[in-house]
Amino acid sequence: MTNPYLPHLAKIIRIIPQMNDVRLFQIRLEDEGMRNNFNHRPGQFVMISVLGTGEAPISISSSPTRPWIIELCIRKAGKVTDALFRLKENAVIGLRGPYGNGYFIEKIKGNNLLIIAGGIGMAPLRSLLWYSLDNRDDFKDIILMYGTKTPDEMLFKDELFSLLDREDIKCLLTVDKGTDTWKANIGFVPKLFDSVNLSPATTYAAICGPPIMYQFVLQKLIECGFSKDRIMMSLERRMQCGIGKCLHCSVGHKYTCTDGPIFTYWDVMNMQEVV
Ligand SMILES: Cc1cc2nc3c(=O)[nH]c(=O)nc-3n(C[C@H](O)[C@H](O)[C@H](O)COP(=O)(O)OP(=O)(O)OC[C@H]3O[C@@H](n4cnc5c(N)ncnc54)[C@H](O)[C@@H]3O)c2cc1C
């Protein structure tokens, strides 16, 4: 039997700086067989390791519609990510997964999709964004709302700006504080709701961002008439095994790693430790 904790070797192909403490790591599994069999769903995560430092759960930022290269958008936060930021291109790291449930793609299909991201919350949602655009006929209207404090903090800026010209997605970008060169919206994410006509009964919303954004965005969605089981949000809990064995990430009677990290608002509001 194979050891589920055994990481696979993966090479860092390219490191693309996003802002001061956030980088996009393009990674390729060394083993060709593993590479061919690596199938993930948007919203799933991997456990990454740098030799001698331990492991950290990181969402997959790339879409399964663009296989071969796995993209991870990582903020330098502590032990493992510090060590990762010291590595250069061509270095080899450990990776196991994909783990977790991912966004409820089969349910969303045939509906409108509203993606709402704040700050580094764009990392897991980028996978869902490109998955839905690459399978455009499976979805009705697609709306992206993304906000950061300043233009410099906006992740994937070039690719998101390229969406502004597309007719098959409404892309609304905003910053709390603009600059002379900033041409999109200024204000907090909930203000973007004024620019759209939503149909809550036929829309699924996927949110990821800082706690303060959740608070106001959830309020807006409920005011608009969204039912709580049409709102998907990701929970971040400290994890060790990633496979439902160690109990570190349990919330109520659920494990964030295997039952999540994507939960509906309905699930989350009924979890004792979260509310
Ligand atoms: C499902 C999932 C997906 C994620 N996706 C991403 C992603 O795409 N990109 C990304 O950048 N991050 C992501 N994270 C967050 C990332 O896993 C954490 O930031 C992780 O802790 C980084 O590991 P580290 O060893 O570098 O930092 P750590 O050394 O773990 O430190 C991180 C922070 O936690 C604090 N800390 C350390 N130990 C404890 C403890 N026992 N209790 C409480 N706080 C402690 C530290 O002081 C520090 O502020 C994700 C987390 C989850 C659960």
C-alpha cells in the first residue's frame, strides 16, 4: 500500500512576483505518470513541503482545463512559505494531493456564477474563474467582483484587466484607494453590487477574502435574496495531514480538509466553532 503522507517531487518552473510578499509558483510534477494523473477540481488544495521544514496547505490557483503546470499563489507567512520564498526556479519541492472537496461545479452548471474575491482570496477563485471561462457554455452569466486595498495589491492584474474587454464575463475590479493611473472602480467590494442586476434564484456565489469582506458581502447577498445554500465560501483552518486523520482542522463534526474547504453559508452558520 502506498504511504498517503509521501510527497511527490515537483520542480519550480517559474516564479512570478505578484506583490511584496506574494508570488505565483508554477510547478511541474517530476514523475510523468503522476503528472498525467493529476486531476484536480477548482477549490481543491495541495500540501506542499520544503525539505526539513514541514508542510503547508495551499489552494491550486490554476484551472484543471490547463493541465501540466500547477500554479500556486503563495503569501510568505511562516516556516514553510519562508523556506519556499528562499528557493529559486528549478528547485524541487514536495507536493501531495489534490485534497478537499472543491467548488460544487455540477450544481453550478446551468446557473449564473458570481465570483467575489478580496485580496489573496483570488488565489483559489482563479481556478474556478478560468474553469468556467474555459467551459463557457456550461454556465449562464459569469460575474467577477474583485477588490484589494491598492492597485499594487491586485493579483493577476494583467489577466484580469484582459477580461474587461470580454463580452462573456462582467469583470468588476475595485480598490479601496486609487492612484492617478487606476481606471477601474474605487470603493469596497460590496459597492460593486450597485453595478449589477443579480438573479439570486439562478445564481451561485463563491466568496473568498478577508473576514471583514465576508461580513459585508454575505449581508449584501442575503439582502439581494440569495438562499444560504447558494453561497459557497472557503474555510481556512490549521491543517496537518490534509486527509482527515489528525483532527487538527475539525470544525464541529466536520473536517475542513475532507468535508471542505468549500462549505455553503448554510453549513458554516450551523457550525458551532465558526459562528
Ligand atoms: C485549504 C487551505 C488553502 C490555503 N491556500 C492558501 C493559498 O493558496 N495561498 C496562501 O498563501 N496560503 C494559503 N493557505 C494558508 C497557508 O496554509 C498558511 O498561511 C500556512 O500556515 C503557511 O504555512 P507556513 O509554515 O509558511 O506558516 P506558519 O509557520 O504555519 O505560520 C503562519 C502563521 O500562523 C501563525 N501560527 C503558527 N503556528 C500557529 C498555531 N499553532 N496556531 C495559530 N497560529 C499559528 C504564525 O505565527 C503565522 O502568523 C491555505 C490554508 C488552507 C487551510
